[in-house]
Amino acid sequence: MTAMRPIPRQGLLDIEAYVPGESSAPGVAKVFKLSSNETPLGPSPRALAAYKAAAAHLQDYPDGSATRLREAIGRSFGLDPDRIVCGTGSDDLLHLLAHAYLAEGDEAIHTTHGFLIYPIATLAAGARPVVAPETNYTADVDAILKAVTKKTKVVFLANPNNPTGTVLPFDEVKRLHRGLPGDVMLVLDAAYADYVRRNDYEAGIELVATSDNVVMTRTFSKIHGLASLRLGWMFAPEPIVDVVNRIRGPFNVSGAAIDAGIAAIEDVEHQNRSREHNTRWLEWLTREIGKLGLDVTPSVANFLLIHFPQTKGHTAKEANEFLMARGLILRQTTAYKLPNALRLTVGTEAANRLVVGALKEFLGQQ
């Protein structure tokens, strides 16, 4: 019998669409959005000025290779611009990598509480996502290596991980890489690398520079505050760069995003202010929420994962409703297989203090 409408490729309807964090609280006048890991300091003033100036050239196509932006990234990190590809957010690049290197019958590994885009990109490419269990909400190298089969083509590792905020030290990442076959690509998603202040961490630049099968992805959405412009980049071996450039959109980064991105990455002072604000308030939130009797997973990023008891009246679902009614929007993490937790983005001083006060009230401590 002939189908009466177009039929999508097998497997696509198995994808659970990505649902972003809430951005509004009906009936509440003042809202503090702490659900999407956005920087409370906003973008660099220099990036804003560059974005506004770009409005005078909206009739022109952007540089299809984002050459000036790649050169600015290269100067900032000491990288060869020819080994950099820019995209519409790092999500775009993750999808392109999956599209280029996964096919029906292949497998891609991600960890239990890994970023939701990994299984989506894997399924969209016709491959099968394989989940490697974590230990203490942290990627487990031995578990990942145990999950590798002859069908494995890609391993996705968010480091730091979202939504847990946990991190693998560089020695463990190198051990993971050593254990992978040469034809398996290790994708290091370092979206939150700019916030990490640990001596044993490395975002992935060294591994990419010395390997043929490692890719590092980064974003301008976090510390640079350009989430609305959708801008990301990857550093990869030349053959992988060549493949991705063949399939990406010819003008996949807008002119405004290129100009704002250059200004943002060159404003080191603004990045330092954002990092210092985050370090101070991440520590404060972890300590103060812990005092309330709630478990907080130690985080190195710009957010933290708060665990709630399953006791009626104190559950994560009830806490979320309580906070929403007060204009405090956190991220529910049920889709990440964490139904008893909420993810809190580090906000302004006012927002941070309000959250702690509201949680104290919710738990009946005042």
C-alpha cells in the first residue's frame, strides 16, 4: 500500500526532542532565569559594540570560512586557524561530526548523565547510542572502554560534564584516549572549560594537537555571553576539518556572530571578571545550600546540581514548583535521568541569595 504522506527515515521518530530550560514563570512579575547556564554578567561591551556595528552590513553575505574569527581564536589559544571550524553553536558541530562519521549499524558512546545532544545526534545519523555508566556522577574511563565494540565509531565526552558539573583530570582523559582504537573518534566537548580552575585539567588542545582521532569543541554561549548568536568552534586534525568543511553550510556563521565573537575572545578582562564572579558565587552557593542539608555535586562549571530527598513535601518536583512561584527558574533534570535533582546556574548576587533564601523557606528552616 502506498503511503499517504512522506515517511521519515527509520529511527528518527525514536528521538526525544531536546527541551531547553524554562524561561518564564506565569503570573510572576520578576523572573530570575537560572536554568540555561547563561552568564549573569552578559557579553563583553566590546562584543555588543561590534554586533551593533554589523547592522550596517546586513545585506552582505558573511565570510563563508569565518577566517578572521578563526584567526582570532588561533591567536587566543596558540592554534593553527586552518585546524579550526566555526559553527552555529557547538551543537551544530556535534551534529556535523555525527553526520560525517556515523552510519547505520555504527555505535557512539556517551555517559549516563551526558549532554542530551549526543544521543540525538547519534540517532539522527542512523547509528545507535550506547550509554556507559558513571561513578559518582562522573565519567568512568573503564566503563567507557568496556562499552567499546567493533561497531564503535565515536565517543562523546563532556568535560566538564553538563548537568553534573563534574570533570575528568587530564591524565584520565589521556588514559581513555590510549585505550581507544585509532579509528574511533574521541570528541571532547569543552563548553565549560573557561570556568575550570584546577591544575589537573586540560580542555583537549594538547590531545588534538598530537593525535589523529581527537576533536575538541568549544562555545561562545557561556563565559562569552553570546548564546543568542549561536556561535561555537572546534579544533581538530586536518583530515577531520576537511570532511566537516565539505558538509557544513556555506555561510553557517553570521557576520554579526563573527564580529561579536572576535571582540569577545579578545576582551580578556571581561572573561576574567566573569570567571572571578563565577568562582566566588559557585563556592558560596555550594556551601550555603549544603548547610541546608541538601547534597550538592561538586562542580567546576558555572552551575551546580542540587539533590533533593524523595520525602513528600521536599522532592525536586515540589521544590521546582515552589521556586517557580517565586520567579526563580532552575533546570529540571529528569531527561538526564536525574529526577531527584535540579540544576542551578550561578546568577547575580541578588539571584543567588534569593535562591538560598527560598530553598531555606521551602525546607521549613525559617
